[in-house]
Amino acid sequence: MNISTRTSIEEILNRLQFNITTSGAKKIESYVDILFRWHERKNLISTRNKEYFLQRDFYDCLCLISHIPEGDSLDVGTGAGLPGLILSIFRTNDSISLIDRRENAIRFLEHVKVKLKLENINILKQDIDKMKITIAPKSILIKNFSNKKISKLDFQSRVEYFVNLFRKKLNCRAPIIILTGSNVLSFSIDDLCGKLNINIDASIKKINTPFFDTNRFILELS
């Protein structure tokens, strides 16, 4: 890991006042290094710029972690392990299940699990419509999840889809914590809840970032 990347990680951790062990910090550095080596061949993320990745994706993941209750978590459509794999480094006593249906993502996650000795993650190659989960998670995490079916839905229909799916498949009412973009700006929370055909409470918090002039939000449904 080069010095500039390590410095960027340390800066972000300090900005958000995240405490982490030396071992945990080294695992984050190794994760980023492995990710970008694999990304050259497997196209796992949306950028080839490490600085951008750290200031956008890594920063967003840390903001999301602050809202995740302790206990087992389920990261749906995890891709390169965002945010679930990063969460597992900070929450070593929690079990984190990572679900994705893409072969490249699964192979990458399995490689990272072995290399970083992440004993608290469970990797599942499943489509969410067909997922079979035996645990009752304390939280369900979604960051930039997309597939052809869901991407065609408007925002409130997407929320209804997720809530109904997880309640049916998991038989629990764990909070669903979503990192989302500017689409959520078109709704107040009262307006959103009033339009949904489900009984749900919702809260929203804007991610304040010093790096970009963007609208990123954490939407929690319970």
C-alpha cells in the first residue's frame, strides 16, 4: 500500500472519529490493495481512482456503519463487500452475511476472506428473490443495490419491494438501512410513508462530506 493511500485512509478515519486497531487498519489497507488489483481484471467497482473510491465509497460506508446496530447483519447486493466487508473489520464480534449473485464478486469476497482472515463473514451466492437465510439479522444493509427488475421501479415502489421481500423471506422486522442518492430528495419522510402501501417507520440523514458536492442519504426503514 503506498503512503498516499494510507494517509487518505487515516484522514477519513480521523474525520469521522473512527477508532480502529492497528490490525484493523492494516486489513483495510490490504483490502483496498487487493480490490484494485482484482478490479483491473474483473471490473468490480465503478472507478479506477483509489482516492475517489476512498473519499466516496469508503467514506459513505463508514457513515453507514455509524447507523448499524450491533449484532448480525445482512448485506444485500454487496458487490465488492460494500459495506458489509468493511463492517466486519470494525465489528469483529458480529457475524456479517454478504449476498451477491455475481460470480466475480463472490470469488473476490472469498479471496479477501482468506487473505485477511475474516472469520466473521459468511458469503452467499444467491439472488435475493430466491435467497434462503437461516439467521434473523439485526439489520439489513443496502448500498447502491441494483438489478434490472428493481432499477425500473420508482423510489417508493422500490422501498415497498425491499420491505415486503425481506419481511417474507427473513420473517423478521429488522431495520433496513439504505444508502441512496438524490431520488430521496423528492420525498419528505411523512410524504414517503403516506404513499407506501405498507406499515413502516422511516428516518433519513444526509451524509455530510468534505470531498464532494453531492446528495447522499441514509434511509432507515423499520
